[in-house]
Amino acid sequence: MSTDALGTWVSDLGKDKDLLGRSSTAERVAGILRDRVTEGFIPPGTRLSEEAIGEALGVSRNTLREAFRLLTHERLLVHELNRGVFVRTLSRDDVVGLYRLRQIVEGAAVRELASAPDQVIAAIRTAVEDGERAASEHRWPDVGTANLHFHQGIVQLAGSPRLEEFMLRIHAELRLVFHVMDNPRRFYEPYLARNRELMAALESRDTKQAELLLSVYLADAERQLLRAFTHAQPPAAEAATR
């Protein structure tokens, strides 16, 4: 990540300072940083500066360190001895685990489609349209964010705030996985049509079709990501010489 890009997202944190309110809690700081990861602003391997982030948000070093601890527990950050705190770089095993979880949670959520409120379906449509608009303007990272909002909408079909909160953390991990794709357009673009197809099944309350489309969709995405991780990793012999 370039120095300029790093400076941009840190300086932009000042805009989120008001979100902390009067009680600048570590949980709220963690939430802001988690959102930045989910939106794709902070890629894997980024070193997080206590001084810069603390100054941008106007929080104490102790509060920030507690926020880092919370995000480390969520598997978004890692602490490296004598080096600092870094955004975690995920592995092939993480991809398999995340997608196994997604199949279980999102599949179960879709099975609650018949009783889901209309406003949840409307939010899913909004995410689809946001993704299509971003694609038309060639804002491919924003397409990735809209895609995650689409899947957050699917989770909301279950009507469980606890599950929604849990999956927000999973989706942040997922965004870190997506950084392995060296061509965001090639990765995200085919899923725009698939999101619209799945949305149509959701809007018609066709649970069986929606569940089938989602299962194939997630399996295909997992295979793509696993291939990308394979190509991104050096051969064993080469790695052994490093």
C-alpha cells in the first residue's frame, strides 16, 4: 500500500470522529476500523499506527490498544513482536472456513424468506442497484462493498440481530480475502448479474430457487478465491530458499 493511500484513509478517519460521541469506547473505535476494512480501505499487511489513528479519532492510546485487542480477537489484526499491529493476511484455510460458514448461515437465512419483512427485500434490491451503479462508473472496489451489503441483506432475512452482528465480523474477514484478486473487475463483474438473478428469486419469495442459486454462487466464489491463493503463493521449493 502506498504512503499516499495509507495517509488518505487515516486522515479520513477524522470524519468518523463524531461517531464516537461523548463516550469514546474501544468498541466504537473497533467498529469504525472494522467498517474501513469491510469497505476495502485497509488491505492485508497494513501496519496500523497508534499515533496517527489515535490523533485522527481523538482517542487515547489505551482506548486504541483495547480496540486493536478486540479486532485481533476477531481475527482482523495481528500483533507482531517488536514490529507493531498489522491487518491480518488470510490463507487458503481461511477461505474454506469462511465459505463453509457462509453456506450454513446464508443458506439458513434464505430458508426464512417466506416470513422476511418487505423492507429487508427492499434493502437487498438497493444493494444490487448500488453495485450496478458503481460498475457503470468503474468503481470496482465500491462494487465489492455493495456486494457485501447484498449478502448482509441476505443474513437479515433470518431476523436475528445477533447473527447480523456476528456476520458483520465475518464479512470484514471476507473483504481481506478479496484482496487476493489482482483484477477486481474480473472478479466482481460476473456476480452483478447473479446478484440480480438471486434478488428476483427473493422478491418472488421462491425459497427453493433462491437457496439453489445461493449455494452454487458461494461454491463458485470459493473456487475462484482458492485458485487465486494458489497462484499467489510461491512454489514450495522457491519458498524454502527464502
